[in-house]
Amino acid sequence: MSNFNRRQFIKTSSAIAAASALPFPMINIRTAGAQANTVKVGILHSLTGTIAIAEKSVVDAEQLAIEELNKAGGVSGHKIEAVVEDGASDWPTFAEKARKLIEKDKVAAVFGCYTSASRKAVLPVFEKSKGLLYYPTYYEGLEQSPNIMYTAQEASQSVIAAMDWLMKNKGKTFYMIGSDYIWPRTTIKIAKAVLAKGGGKLVGEDYYPLGHIEFSSAINKIKGAKPDVILNCVVGGSNVAFFKQLTAAGITGKNQTVLSLAVSEEEVSGIGADNTVDTLTCMGYFQSLKNPANEKFVKSFKAKYGANRGVGDTLECGYISVHLWKMAAEKAKSFDVEKVVAASSNLEIDAPEGKVKFHAANHHLWKHARIGTFQPDGQVNMIYESPLIEPNPFPKL
Amino acid sequence: MNLDMMAMQAFTGLSIFTILTLMALGLAIVFGLMGVINMAHGELMAMGAYTTYFTSLFFAKFLPGLFGIYFLVGIVLAFFVTFAFGWILERGLIRFLYKRPLDTMLATWGLSLILQQLYRQFINAKEVEVTTVSWLKGAWQVTEGVSLPLSRLFIIGLAVVTAIAVYMFLYRTRWGLRIRAVTQNRPMAGAAGINTERVDAFTFALGCGLAGIAGSSFTMLASTGPTTGQAYIVDTFIVVVFGGVESLLGTIASAFMIGQMQSWFEYSMSGSMARASILLLVIVVLYFRPNGLFATKVRRA
Amino acid sequence: MTTPATSTPATNIRSNLWGVGSYLLLALLLLVVFPLAMDVFRLGLAAKYMSLAFCAVGIVLVWGYGGILSLGQGVFFGLGSYFMAMFLKLEAAANADSSSGTALSAFFGTAGLPDFMAWNSVEVLPWWWEPFHHVSFTILAILIGPPLVAFILGYVNFRKRVGGVYFSIVTLALSAIMAIVIIGQQGYTGGVNGITDFKTFLGMDLDNERAKFVMYFITAGLLLLCVAAGAFILRSRLGRVLVAIRDREDRVRFSGYDPAMFKAFIFAVAAMFSAIGGAMFTIQVGLASPSLVGIVPSVEMVIYAAVGGRLSLIGAVYGALLVGWAKTFFSENFVEYWFYFIGVLFVVVVMFLPTGLAGLLDKVRTRMRRAEG
């Protein structure tokens, strides 16, 4: 009998142990209800994993903007409270965290995502749960969601301008190389269409897996093809390998036109300025731009995060995203997603990249395309600035 | 394809071969001689790369006049740092798992995650820039159409020196004799008065040290960041398994074959397809030669 | 569910009772406690972890009882996940009504085609996509495709006596290849982005609460079914041969069995479990992604099984739930540190709990029994 009791006891206690080992509906220390005069926003980027390299500093820029706004009195008198979540460079995790931010934290807007893949993963979540995402990275276009505001350039806003400029100033034969995923492939597709229209010639096209670090075969092919221009759509850490190996093979900005579409001042700090010197880059924003808004942005970023930190295109877009949301919310006198989106139409901002404004209907910004050469100190010397280009996420090729 | 191109591509193959050899030597020793699978091998390479980075910072600040030689000092330091780390790792973790090789795989995988996050948090989430010393920049212009990057020539030389040193060490020194004795017959070696535990620690640390050398020299070619190790680890494993454990010559031969494949495949098709084809080919070969291309002995498991 | 090392009738009954008891407890937890205690969001998360638990259950079969460590379960999970995604995507494309969807198909003039094909200039649906219009074919493909691949792969390898570490590396290479091929063929697979943005499943809106509950219970039910099926296999003669192979393969071979056949069979079963998990994952999370196919998720699936206990099917489910929950908890509350946590978990479990939580419980049980005298 005592045996039975003992067993019963163990069973019950182990059941309790098992149940308490899984405290699923846990107490979330950050979901405590928002006070009347605060408004919650989400920040959703990869803080860990492979993409954290690029995304962590975007979080810094967004938090800087929030801090600035709070110091100046918040949004319509509401203090902004940021909930930071880690997408962990993993697309399903992005979807999970997006759902958490919208459904549990009830944030008014989310600033986040870097890669297209992460945006594609959260898009259905934002559309179904009626959230609002500000997306700060230049991307391939071909998308227009009612619940996403795109604050960086879509492909046609950089690549078309860059190709036109290159064909006019640098030559007509091109070698295009990219990482193997949607942004480089779409960008190169558009570039090829522009090239064909302008009577140029493609002498080679090559794609390498993301994170690839051996480019000597590609470089040999480039040497054999002798193009006027190398159009570089390699992204992320691969760029370090690509530029180091180009330089080692004797191809530099001095003897070859190389234009990169995914290398900003941020990337150069990892590549090494001496490997990129005199190569070209095409972006919407450079740290070296001369205007009061930019001087203020760069100064306060350095004051907050250290004098050795630099800014780049995506950081600036993340920074203005927060400001654009604030302006739209104040204009709409509401945090309601539909009203904020409606108020964003034609909304103009005096940004570090100059005066830019939202398109009347398609959720993208009118932007300048800027081409510059990298200097020995890693900064960019702008040599061409386009007029404001109308965003067109579905370009006719 | 003209003659110049052929020469360049052949050189590329040679260069990839030596890079793979450097990557795989350390793992081959640990895996082949001890049967331990170290999934953190890539992170140890990153550790070597970071050591070089800090060496360059030190020289830039305190010995700017000697900056030209920092790289050589960095490689030596990278070896000792990873060697020491390997020793601690073996004493603290690996030695408890010798009887469970599959478990070592999981534990070292966990370790690799921890190391990655440590790099990310305490060094930099972004890649750091490791300056290539001026005498290794540029290329050697052999003929008008053929130029060979000095950094790659250096790595070829380094790989040759390292491989010969490892070979001499294992087959011409007392320590090497002890290592081989312990690998072949542990109880007998112990009975003959060899401190087998110390030999284990030393062998493992040696493998880690070689990873450090590899990581240090690759700073000239690729990025140095928290996830750098991940870029190397799959290739490293494939080289070792393809060659067949237990034979260093097998590892070197396999590095040679994979290097050639990579060079010619990448030349003739898109980089992505080349990579998938190589991995597929390796699987097919492993099907016909389950214990690797150059296995000397029949299966052990 | 312990290895019957010294089984007297008495301990057998006892361990049977224990097994059935803990199975019922798991069923109670998944079918009653969770739905009552959690809101829809957390329940969705639980369902997500449950779909990963399918893989862990499979890994217990092949690793714990077959002695084969597969680092390629992500491949089969991925196949199941992509098959389901192809079906859902075709359904979504057929009646696209989201504004982004209409804008796209209007732009490309390719109504009825999945959006990613349109923007990769694939104009005709590839022939191997066609059958995925039908739900019955999709389900058959999930249940038969991955196990078939696994069986063939396993049989040729085991036949050649590729084992141990080598098999692990072969499967590791396989997951790398699969990820690279999926990413490279983005016109047909969605590339890095994967396949996303589904609307309905057989006309049922996937996002309303009722649908979420229904899918939760289907997932839980299937998981319990898989655990039961696994237990059944292990208790059959087949399971005993399997353990015998794991412990002394040569002796089994000398006794006239073909070990390759048995190992390949159990590998195929595990692949089927993983594929079902993958399909459920796609429905729960709303996407199929190459990030679930590659090396990292494949290794993580092994740790689920290791935490729960590599010899316990039920433990594997707890392992997956626990690790999944911990990942979410740590990343929500200690953003910078959850990577450490996962890393330390690997090391600690392997070092101190080689048989996982289930083993720990067994040890406690044995000690208690000994104390009884």
C-alpha cells in the first residue's frame, strides 16, 4: 500500500514538475499596459546571427531618433516607448516577433527588417493584423503593401540612374556580379534592360552564394572579359572578400571603373578604405553631404555612440523613418494605422539626405540618386546627384 | 580560353588548394588522430583572425615603425593564443567526451555559438578591418596577361611550410612519436610511460593552433567578423571527410582535388551552381568510397 | 520507454504503466492545459514548437535507437514544408485579393501564378508545380516523398556501411546542398525569401482565431499520433533488432539480418515525421524558408532531442517545447544573451545530462525505488 502511495506521489510531483517546467503563459515584463501619455513602437532587427553585422547599427539610428523626439516633447504629447525585438537573422523568427509586437505589445508602428526575406516573412503578418512597418533598406521593388512604408530607394531609383550615368561617362561594356538572391538578381535584370536600351554590351554575369569568400575565378573572368565597368551587386561580408581579392589581383578604382550598389560607408569600415579607394558607389545618402539637417544628424549620432562611429544609407533611412512616422501621426492626429498611412501621402521631410517626400499613392519616397567615389578615409566624395526620382516599384522594362 | 587564362585559373586552383589545406590540417589532426569532431574549428580560425587584428592595432599604436612585420608576429601569436585556448578546452570539456564522438559534435557546436556571441558583444558586431601589410599588397606580374597576387603566393608558401612542419613534427620528433603511439594503442603507450592525458591535450591544442594560423592568414583574403568561422567550417569538414581521416596526405590530396574542382567549375558555370555541384560530387564519391577517397584502413565503426 | 536491459516481468509492467501514464500526461498537457492556459498568440508559438517536435521524435528513433546521428533532418522538414507551401501558394495565387497581389499580377499580366515567379520572369507554371493544385496529391507527397528519399539515401549509405560520423557529415552536406539549390533556383522556389504570403487553407482563412485553434489541435493530434507510432515501432520486434544493431551491428549481421534495411527503414520513418512537422510548420508560421533547411536548424533539431532525452520519444516533445520556449523567453527579455543560453544549453546537456531530462527523471525514479528497498 505504501508502495502505491509512494508511486502516486512521485507521479503527481513529476507531473507538477513537468508542468512548471513549461510555464508557457509566462509573465512578460514588458507588456505592462501603456500609460495614457506614452505610445509604443516596435524595433525589429537582427541583433544576432549573420545579418546582425548590418542591422545592429540601424537600431542605433532608430533609437537616436526616438530619443530626439522624446526630448522635444514626443509625438502629439505622447512619450515614445520602444520595444526592441531580435529577429535573429531567421525569417520565421521575424514573423513570430512581428506578431508579438502587433498583437501583444500593440505597438503603433514597427521600424524594422533589413533583408527582403525578412520583410517578405512579416508582410502577411502586418497585412492581416493591420500593423504598420517602416522599412529602411534599399531593395528590389516589386512590392507595395498597404501596411508598409518604404523609406529607402527601390531598385529603379538607384540602378537606372547609375546605369545612365555610367554609360554616358564610363563606357558601354559591363560585367555584372552579385550575390545569389532576389535583390541582386532583380537589380541586374533592370540594369540589363537599361543596358540593352542604351546600346551597351554585357560581357559577363555571375552570381555567388551569400557569404561566399572565394572570388578569384570571378576575377579571372573579369580580367579576361576586360569590361569598361564592373557593376557590383555583391552584398554583406562577401564584399570584404571581393574587394580585398580585387585589389590583390591589381584591379583598383584607379585602373578600372567599379560601381557598387550595396556598399556604403558602413561596409567600407570592414572592407578597409584602402581597398575601395576611387571605386564608385550609388546611394541615396552619404555621410559627407553638406546640409544643416545632415550635420545635426551626424553630430548627434557621434555624440551618442562615439566619435569613431559612422553612418550610412540604411541608418539614415531608419532615422528618418521614425521622424516620418511622427510627422504623419501628428498630421493625422491619431496613431491609427490607416489614418497615419493616409496622412503620409505627399508628406515632405527635411531629411539629412535633403528634402524628400512620400509619393502620393505608392508608399515609397521620391529620392535623389547620388554617385560618389570612395576617399582614402572611407568617406564618399559625391560627383553626381540626380534630381528627385519618382518611385516606381513596378518599372516597365 | 587562352593560355594566360589557363595559367591564371591553374594558379587559382593552386591557391584554393593551399587555402583548404591550411583550413583542414588542424581539423584533420584532431579528427583523424583523436576521433574528435570540433564544430568550433571555424570560430577558432576567427579567433586567430582577431588575434591578428589586435596585433595590428598594437603595432599601429606602439611600434608604427615596425608595422611591416606585424603580420608575421600576428600569425605566430594567433598560433599560441588558439593553442592555449585549445589546451584549456581539451582539459575542461573535450576529455570528458572521448567515448562519445557524436556528443563532442554537439558540445562544440554549442561552444561555437558562445564564441560567436562573445566576438559580437565584446569586439564588434560588424566586421573589423585588418590591414594587409604593404609588402603583401599587389601582384607579381609574370607576363603581360598573367599576374599572381602576392597575398595568395604568401599563403601558398605558408601552407607548404606548415604542412612540412606538421609532418616533420609528427614523424621526426619525440612528441610526434608519443602522439602516434597514443593514437595507435593507448593502453600500451600508457604502459610505456607516456602521459597519455598530456598527449591528448597537446594534440588537440596543436590542431587548434593550426586553425589559428589559417584564420590569421585569411585576414588578407576575406572578412574578419563574428560569423567568419561559419564561412569556413563546411568546406573544412568536407575536405577532411573527402580525404579520409587518419591520413594527413589524404587530407592534402582531397584539398587539391576540391580546389581544382572549385576553380574550374566556378570558371565554367555560375558560382552558386559550382558550389552545389561540388557538394553533390563529394556525396557521390563518399558513396563509392565511404571512408574517404584515401582511406588507408577499412572502417572502424 | 527505456532500453529493456534487465527486464523482469515486474519491471516491465511498471515501465509500461509509466510509459502509458506519461503519454496520457503529455496528451492532457497538449490538448487541455495549453489551450486553456494560453492566448492565441502563445498557442500559435506552442504549435510552432510542436511542429519542430516532430523532427525531435524522429531523431530519437534514428539516433537514440538506431545509433545514426542525422544532421540532415532539416532536408525532410524542408521538403514537407515546401510541398505544403506550394499548395497554399497556388491556392493564394488562384484567388489573389490582397492589394500587393493584384498590383503584381496586373503589372506582370500573370494572374494565377505565384508572385515570386512573376517577378523572376517565370511565365508558365513549371510542370512539377502542377500537381500541387490538389490537396490529396500534396498530402501524399508529404507522406511519401521525403521517406522515399530518406530510404534510398539511407539504404545505399548503410549498405556501404557508411556510418557514425561519416553519415552525419553526408547528411550535413545534404542540407547545405538543399539550401543552396533552393536559394539558387529562386524562380521556382522563391529563393532566400522562401514562399510566403498565403491566404487560405482549403478555403479556410488561416488567420482567424478559430482556424488557429483548429490547426493547433490538428498539430497536437498528429504529434501524439507520431509519438504513439514511434513507441509502437520500438516495442515491436523491429525495435529490438534496431537496438541490437545499434549495440552490436556485426553480430546482428552474422545472425542473418540485413542491418541496412532496418536502419534505412527507421531513417525513412523519421523523415516522414519531419516532413509532417514541416507541413504543419508552414501552416502555423505562414512561410516556407530555406533558413529551415540548412545546417543550423538541422543541428538545432538534434539538440531538442538531446535535451528531452535521446532515448525518450515523449522527452523529445518536451525538449522541443522547452528549448523553443526558452529561445522565445530569452530573446524577448534578454536580447543580447539568448545566444549564450542556447550555446550553454548544448554544452551542459551533453556534459551532464547525456540522457536528457527523461534520463534525469529515470534516475530519480530508480533512486526512489531503491530507497523503498
